[in-house]
Amino acid sequence: MEYENYTFNSDFILLGLFSSSKTSLTFFSVIFFIFIMAITENALMILLIHRDSRLHTPMYFLLSHLSFMDILHISNIVPKMIADFLSGSRTISFAGCAFQIFLSLTLLGGECLLLAAMSYDRYVAICHPLRYPVLMRDNFSGLLAAGSWLVGILNSIVHTAFVLHFPFCHSRAIDHFFCEVPAMLKLSCIDTTHYEQGVYVSGIIFLMVPFSMISISYVQILLTVFQMHSSGARQKSFSTCLFHMVVVIMYYGPVIFTYMRPRSYHTPGQDKFLAIFYTILTPKLNPIIYSFRNKDVLMALKNIFQSNILNKK
């Protein structure tokens, strides 16, 4: 049977999150506020780490990469949502859709690996503090960050090429607020079962393995924390670990649920709801949970404000 291939010669339509109702206007305002705050918080975090020498450590070096990934991730999606809502146009070009897929997969894979690297850093710092300078040398933390980016990019190139190679002969309307792989596969008019098996394998490598490493690291950290003699230090460390794990679960849980289920089990409303967590909410929460609750970061922030005030005088 002949099918019409819309892949290279037509735009797609993003059905998005918003309609014209007052409820959608409120929801749009909330998303816009979260976007502005996420960009501000992550940019401020990068600035603080760059300017304050006390933050020139492997932990904050990895955090600066996390902040940059979060800026790119939320910027890859929300500005298009805002433009579509304000203009009333929901079309996205083939090239624009390809770029969204590529950057989204790069950042999803890269951030999963980077979060695992950060949990290893915390494990070494708390469980093996005397060996920390040796195990987390500056060049090693640089290799962890570079490896996260490189592996994420290579994985994204492969999946983006496969997804865009499929012929899209059904409706060009993507029932999502950005071009995401599961939503794109529903438009294909050929069997994508073999590719979905490849996605499942990638999910094990980029999701299950890092999440298992993070969980093991934090179990070891908690066991060490419970052996601390100071109740104040024990309570503070436990609180920090708890917040970190909450954010990790908020990120990994929805991604695992989205990318490691067969296409037949996906529903548009569910996919949109889950995607909000790892594309919009976690970029907003990461700087607060990982950084702004830290006294060194707060001191660096205070020093910047004081230096700006002195310069104005």
C-alpha cells in the first residue's frame, strides 16, 4: 500500500498543554514563572561557581554542568510553548522538531549520567573523606562531565536518526507539548517494535543502571551518616540525602515510566503530565535542592551582593 511520507516536506503540529480557557491562562502563567525562575537560578549558580574560588571543587564543577544542562533543557521546550500560546500557531518545522528531539535526548541521557557521577562524588566525600582528593581529582571530575555530554550526544544522534527516518503517514498532529520520541512513534505508519526494543535497551543503560548506582551510593551514605556521633551533623546529612533522593526520583521515575513502556501503553495525557516533571519542574528545583541550601553557596551569594553594593558606592 502506498503511504504519503510527510517526514521531509511538511511541518508538524504540537497540540500542546494549553487551550483558550481561563484555566489554561493560569497554567500558562505558572509555566512562564517557573521558566524565568529556573533560568535565573541556574544562571546564578553557574556565576557563583565561576566567581567564587571556594566553590572550585569537583562537586560544584559537576553542579555547574547540571545547571547548564537544566538551562538548555527547559529552554529547548518552554519558549516554543510560550510562542505558540501567544501567537495561536502550533506548527513546528521538521528541522525544529529534529532539533528538539536531539537536544532533549542529549540532555536526558547526559543528565542521568551526570547525576550518577554527582552521587559518586557525595559517596566518596562522606564515606571515604581521606581518599577524596585522590579519588576525585580535578581531571577526573572533568572526565565525568565530558563523558556525560559525549555519551549523551552519541546516544541522541542514533535515536534521532532512527526516529526521523520513519515515514509519518498519519496525522501530523503530535499530541504533546514538544517533539518527544514516544509521541512521534505514534505518527509512524510502519511497525516500530524493533526500534522500541532498542529504546528499552538504552533505558537500561541510561536510566536503570545510573539510578541503581545512585540508590546504592545513597544507601551507603545513609549508613555512614547513622554512625555519626553528632546528632546535628547526622540530622543535616540525612535531610540533605532525603531531598537529593526526592529530586532524583522525580526525574528518573517519570523518564523511566515514559521511555521503558511499550507504545501501546502510552496515553497523551499521561505522557504530558510525566514530561512536566523532567523538562520543567526539576530544572527549577535542582539549584535549590543541590545548591542554595548549602552554606558555601549562600556565602558566595552574599559576597557577590556585598561586592556589587561596594562597587556602586
